[in-house]
Amino acid sequence: MSDQFYSDARLYDRLFPGGEQAVDFYRTEADRQGGSVLELGSGTGQKLIPIASDGHPCIGLELSPDMLAEAQRKADERGVEIQWVQGDMREVDLGRTFDLVFITANSLLHLHEADDLVGCFRSVRKHLAPGARLIFDVFNPSVRMLAQADGVRRRRDALSFVDPHRGVVQVDVAETYDAAAQVTRGRWYFSTDSEADFSVAPLEIRNIFPQELPLLLSLGGLRVVERFGDWSRAPFTADATLQLYVCTPD
């Protein structure tokens, strides 16, 4: 249901630019671990290209061919060599291990079923070399925000951006929350003053609550060794917006 959202990779990068703190965090972790790096849900390479530029052998696995094509273009532009693989993080088997595996930018939340999440973690475990780590980040669900997901279309001013061809692009979002599935189901509307709704895309995201993750990881053969609430490595607290996990094989 979210494939269309990722079909315009350049629009995606303009919608979600920056992320410097996340990039710095994962670069530091890659340097700390040393060796090879695998990113699952690698998108357009926002994190992996800088890591590869630091000299780490890298593989990026991504389901969307449009995102992979943009990642390859960006890597070529920077003169960075990365192996890009189209595949599903639930059942990846690359036949080798890595010193660091990471999943960032809420990519894990596209797996809506518990079995899919456990399957992903089991796949990760098979790809971890001795001493290797899995690191991932997902948002910390806000009950207040979920309660406000009433299906009404609203402007998200903080998400507006400038497109070099269209000018200022405004973003509206209408969301509902399926409590039984723990899935937020949204429609994103992109408009300019002269072109209303030039793109409309569904986006469905799983909400994983803090008490769930250690159990899901354990079922996947992984153990939590650190959990942070922001990119500065502050402890996770109830009001943290981020869940940042560091895991090793159990």
C-alpha cells in the first residue's frame, strides 16, 4: 500500500532532507565496528553513501527500484562504490556476514505483522559476523497523536519544501489509526499554488511500542544491549520521540 509513496525518489529526498544527526550517528557506529556494512531499507543512500565514502565496504538492500536507481545515481555522482540489491528485508539471504547491519528512518515500520518483524530479525541474525551489531531507529508512538488521527486532511507546514521545477510544495496529510493492527493509515497530498494535488500517495506505518521490541528481537535471536532516546545517546524515556536500539546475537 505504500509503494507509490516511494515511486518518486527525488521528491522523497526533498520531503525528507538533512538527517545530519542520524548520518553522523551511523557513521560513528560504522567506524567503531570497522569492516563491512549492510543497510536494510537503504532508500536513496542518504546514510550509506557517507559511510561508504569513509572506506567501509557497503551493501544496500532496498525493495523500491526507483529508490535504488536514485541511490546508484547519487553514489556514482560522488564516486562511491556500493553494491545495491533489490530485495525484501523479511527474507534476505546474501550468503555472507557483516560487521554492522542497520535499519534507519522508520524503514522497519513497513513490516506490519509480528511474524514479518521476527522474520526480519532472524534474517539479520544470519548476517551478523562475530562481534557484529544490529542498530535501528523507529519513532516512539505518541498516544496523543494517534488519538488525533481522525481522517481529516490537514496542512503540515513543517514538511513544505522547494522543488526546483515546481516551486514551493505544500504537504497535507489525512490519517486514521487502526488500533487492532497498530497501523497508521494515511494519504499524503502534494500541491503548489498552481497545481493542486499533483501527487497523492498512501502511506501505512506500523506503530511498535517500547515493550514490544525486546520481545520481538528475542524471538528473532537478538538481544538488546543499548537503547537511546535521541541521536546524542540520551537514555530512552517516556517522552522520547525516538527509539534507537543497539543489538547483538542472543
